[in-house]
Amino acid sequence: MFEKEYDFGFSSLDKNYKVHVGAVMNVLQDVSFEHAEQVGIDYERLENDSLALLLAGWRVQFHKRLHQGKAVAKTGITEIRACDAVRRYELYQDGESKASATAIWFTVDTKERKVTRVPEDYAAAFESVDQENNGLPYERIMPDKTAEFLEEFSVEPRDIDANNHFNNVKYIEKILNFVPREREIDELRIKYRRELGVNDVAYIFGKKDTDNLYFEFRNVDDELCAFAYVDMK
């Protein structure tokens, strides 16, 4: 497993002086690209090959809250299929796992703007970590069509990432605004469907019961851009 140490500072903390979920998700996203760069798949190579690595979705379990200070993020590829790869994550602090995750990343041809096969040399660059499977398979999740309107927002330039679309973690930060302040997240599952660009208007829909929340992001054409399930403790 590739691993890197991160230092959570004061700006990563919430009102309880614990690391907030958005900061955790940023680390998981960052360590993905750190690992890719370490095996030679950096932005320059991707650009030369007219490729991009885009996130299809996450499943994340939060075991215990992280606090200010150093933590170690571990990640590895457990399976590479025709057009995507399954990536596992563990986030450790104080010698124990504080979060576990699975994500699917797919390969996109930036000229044709469509999903394409993972190049053989890309697949060969990663070492399999099947023996360190964290037991969190990425599950197929489907949208719930009974959500109600919650909020409208416009994508700002500061929300755009290196792939020129609404950053994956920004969706999650929007979701967190609707999680009751007295509750903590146990598990998050999110699936990305369509891109949102700068100045795009989007609409958040939601549905809630005692311990579970559901969210949708839709564009002005009422197309589903992302949807997520949140289980609370």
C-alpha cells in the first residue's frame, strides 16, 4: 500500500475540535493522485495521453473521529477492469484505523470526452493490494426518486478542480450543511453522474428519516449530476 503522512491543522477542525468530514475527504482524494504520481502517472503524462482519471463514487466508513495532528493515509489498487479501477483506503491515527473507504476511478478520453479503456502500461504501474482488502466493496447504489427540493446554488470559480469541473469534495461539503449538528456520519455513499462547470446552476434535493439522509444534485435540465446516502450515528 502507498502511504503518506498528513498533518491536520486548526483549519481542519469543527466546533468540537475534531477533523471535519470535508477535510478527511480531501485527504483521501489527494492521496489518490499522490499515489498515481509516485508510479509515474502524473498530470503531464495524462495530458500528453489525452486522458483524465475521474471519480465514479465513494463508499466511506468513519470509525472514530480524527483530531488535530498527524495521520497516515494508505491506499492501493485492488482491481483494474476494462475502463476503471477499484481503490481502497485506510486513514490511521494513534495506531488505529479512523476511516476506511473504497472508490472507483475511471479513465476518460479528454478529446472524445468519453470513458475509455485503462491503458496497459497504466495498469501495469500499480501493484495489487488484494491481500490488504479492507472489507469495504464499492456497492452499486441507485437514486431515490422521492426527494424534495432543498436548495439552489451556482458553481463558483473557486469550486472548480484541475479537471475543470465542480470538485468531488464540494458535493460532500454541500451535503454536510444538512446533517444535524448533534449527529455524526457513520457511512457515506456517493455516486457521480454528470459534470457541473463554473457558473452552472444546480439544485439539491433531499429525503430524511431518523438515521439516514438522501441527497440529489440536478442541473437546470433536471439531469442527475450526483446522488448520495448518509447514515448517521
